[in-house]
Amino acid sequence: MNTDLLSSAGDHSQISTALDKWERAGKEFNRRNFHLRVLYDVGYKLSPLRDTGEMLDTTLAIVLDTFKIQAGLVLFYETGTRGVRIASNAGFREKDVTAFRTVGIHSYFDGLNTEKPFHLLGVWDCQNFPMNPDTLVALGAQLWIPFTLGDGMMGAVILGRKTSGEPYYTDNMELLSLIFLNVMVHLENVLLYQKQCEARQRLDTVLEIAQEITSVLELDTLLDRIMEETTKALKAERSSLYLVDKERNELWTKVAQGLGNVITLPIGVGISGRVAQTGETLNIPDAWECPYFDKETDIQNRFRTKSVLCMPIRTRLREIIGVVQVINKREGPFAVEDEVLLSGIASHAALALENAQLREEALRKERLAAIGQTIAGLAHCIKNIQNGIHGGSYILERGLDKGDFDRLSRGWEMVKRNNAFMHELVLDMLTYAKDRQPETTPTDLNALCQSVCELTTEKARMNDVEIVCTLDAGLGEVIVDPKGIRRCLMNLISNAVDACGEKGGRVELSTKREDDPGHFRVVVSDNGSGISKENQARLFQMFFSTKGSKGTGLGLAVTHKIIQEHGGTLTVESEPGAGSRFIINLPTRGVPSPQSDDRTDQTQTTRQNEGGTDG
């Protein structure tokens, strides 16, 4: 019996032990299951988020609800931007965190000498702790959990009292550590995603600038757009572009966002002057701490220059021709990625400036060539006129010596003809050289054409050429410059008479209203020698003439210019030996008069060192 009792007691002991194991196993299962559900909830809610602030807010809400905590604070420090993100249900903001901007939370980890959760008992006595004691008291802080992952992310969570008044157990701190390990993985993914987006945005910026360079020829507009894209891409407050003036040994602002004045400063003075002098890139987190910066100018202008990124603009031969400067990045100091982007922008700015210089040089050469061609053409025309005058003068002298009135008459006619030729040359040069707006007025075009025919009839008769006017009676009044159109028609009819040559011929001047009610045409046609295709391509070029010494090469060029000033067109149809047709097409209502623009450039050039533009 005693044996049975002992056996029964042993069975009960084994059963009790087994039940204890089952109970502990059940608790462990429930604990692990609870952990898994919390971690799943964290992952499920954080996965779709792409903003670090939203992730921190969501994480804090999950933690406070899971552990029934009254208040909490999550700190997240990004070394890339040196910015602090805060999530709190107690109304705390970044200003409640001391010295995060200058030191970083990693130093507090070093000072605390731990990366494990611990209870905040006397923690404010720690010299390196980042929170003000008043902040901790208001939070009711009881637990500090630091977390790190990767080189550029670190942070901490500070939790207040539980609503139940219970302490934080080891199991609580284990789960919190797992939660924030999960959070850091998501944060790292988000930051990688953001970096990819920023990299793509930087590439898009460079591509847009490259496209602007190929599509925008006006340099000032191009540089303004480049600096706008620079400010936008670098998330800065403003940007400036300086050019080097070698003769004065100074910089001056070609583009200065936010300022109406042109800023000039000696090379070597200020941050921009230093970059222009040394060719080095300066990335300055705080301009007031930089020895090259004059903060008194900031004080006078009531402006605070903080972060500055300044870089030289070099040509392909590595010559420094300017400086690009960006100030006050909104998310803290400029990063290495910003330097890379600005380097690409500076290269494109250099290309734009070089292209502008090449265009200016090409234009200068074209102008010189045009001046040379003009001088050569004028010299040729004037020489022919002088020869005619000399010839007429010689005949006059011989006539006077001999008392020969026939010679006197012939000599005087030669002098008069060449004087008239000179007069026409001067008028054509003035007309061609000066841009002018036609002095339009309602004009009876048919009457104008009739008067031109009458004026040229004598010359035509002397060359045995018949002039015929075929006028559209339904044309009515049109809006033109009558002096300009008369000059055009005189030139065309005179050329047509000359084209008929000594054998004589027929010249017709006709008018006709076009099918388009807003236009009309005037046609001067002849049955003369005609014009080759090769010469037709050059007809309206200055000093081109098919009449040798008899022509200046300006008549058709001037005619073409006058018609263009009227908003019309002048075309030619001709075949060698079959005559020519010059067709003028003009709008019946003329061209609108230009509006006067009394605006003046009020840009004031000032000489000063820095402030607002030159950090």
C-alpha cells in the first residue's frame, strides 16, 4: 500500500510538471504570436508609405496603442541632410531637441555608451543626452530605445508611462527592439527610393538644360532658365551666375535671382571671388562660419545666408569664365550629390556661354564681311559714276574750248545723268540701311500705277519700249505707303525697260484683287531678255546686278525690303529669252503700326561684396 501511495504521488508530480510545461509553452506561444501579429501590423501599415514623416507617425501610433502608453516621441536623424524628423503625440517639435543640427544623435549614443533599451533613471544627468530635462518631465519619460541601421540613419524612441502604471518588462523592450528594427528596414527602403527619385530628377534636370541649350538661342533667356532649374533641383532659396571681367579683374552677376541690381566684386573677395581665384569648389554648411564671407552685409540686408555651394564655370580649355552659386538649401547643407549635379549644370552653362561667344564672333565676322562687301560695291558704283562725270566734264571742256554747243549739250547730259545716278544710289543706300515702318495711308493704287507709267514713258520711248497699264477697276483703295510703293514700281519698270534692250519691246503694269479678299497683287512684266535660274537666286542680294556698269545692284534689294516692310512678298518668274514677271503680293489693310515702348532698363549696377547673392 505504501508502494502504491508513492507511485500515485510520483504520477501527480509528473502530471503537475507536464501541466506547468504546457502552461509555459502556451504562454510562450501566445507571446510569440502576439509579437508576430504586432510585427505584421507594422509591416502591413508601413509598406505602402513613401514619406519618412508618415512612417514615424504610423509607428508611434502602433506602439502607443499596443502597449497602452500615454505619450511618446520618435527621433530620426538623417546624416545626408542633417535633418531631424520627429513624431510625437505630445506636441513636441524639432526645437525641443538640442544640438541635433550640429552634432548628431550618434554622439549621444557614444556618450550613453549603449545601443540597448534602458530605463530613463537619472538620464538627464548624462552630459551628452539630447533632450532638455523639462521635455522629459513633460513626457513622463521612462524608456529610451536607440536604433541604428546603415551609415546614414539613426534615431531613438522615448516612451512615457503606461496607462496601467505597470513598468516596462524585458518582454516589452524585446518587442520594441524588434518593432524598430523592422521600422529601420522600411526607412532604409524609403530613403533608397527617395534617393532614386532624386537621382532621376537630377538626370531630368540635366537633360532639360541640355535641351534648352539646343532650342534657346537668346543667351539671357537661356541662363535665366538654367538657374531656375538649378534652384528647383537643388531645393535652394536662390541661385546666381557670375561672369569674369578680365579687364577689371572682377566678377559681375549675369543672373541674380531675387535681386534687381547687378552685383560686382573683385576676384578673390567673398566666396564667389575665392572660387573664381582658386578654381576650387566650396561647399559651406554655414556661411557665417566661413572666413571669406562678410556677414555684416547680411545684417544690413536683413538676410541670413546659411548653406552655400559655389563652383567655377570652366571652358573646354579649363579657363574659368564664371562662377555659379546656390544658397540656402531648404533641407540643410548641400550634399555630395548636389555637388555632382551642380558640376553638370556648370558644364552646360559653360557650353552655353561658349556657344554665345562663338555666335557673337561669327556675327562679328559676318558684319565685317558685309561691310567689306558694301564698301567694295559702293566703290565700284561710285567709280562708274565718277567715270561718267569725268567723261561728261571732258566733253564740256572741249565744247567750251571749241564753242561747240552740241558737245556742251552732250557733256551736260552726261553730267546730269550721272548726278541723278548718284542721287539714286544715296537714296537706295539710306532705304536699305535703315529699318523703317511704312507710313501707310488709304491710297488709290490704280492712280498711283498710272502716274508711274506716265513718269517712265519718256525713258521707254527713247528705248522704243511700249508701256501698258492694265488696272483692275474693282480694286479700290488699299492701305500702303505710297512713296515706298512708287519707288518699287519705278525700280521694276526701269529694270524692265532696260531688259528689253535696244531692240525695243513691251512692258506691262497690272493690278488685280486676289481671290483672298485681304490681298491684292501688282505685276510688272516684260518680253525682254529674261533671267537665268542662277541669277534669279541672287536677284535680291545687295550689289548684285546683271546690267554691268549701268546698274548699282541696289534697286531690287531695296524693292524687296520695302515690300517685306509692308508685310508682302516679291517673287519672280522668268526664262532666258522669254521675258520676266515680277509679282508683288500685299495685304489690302497694310501692316499695323508698332506700339511705342517707353520702358527703360532701370537695372542699377552697384559695387558691393556679398549678401543675399554672394554667400
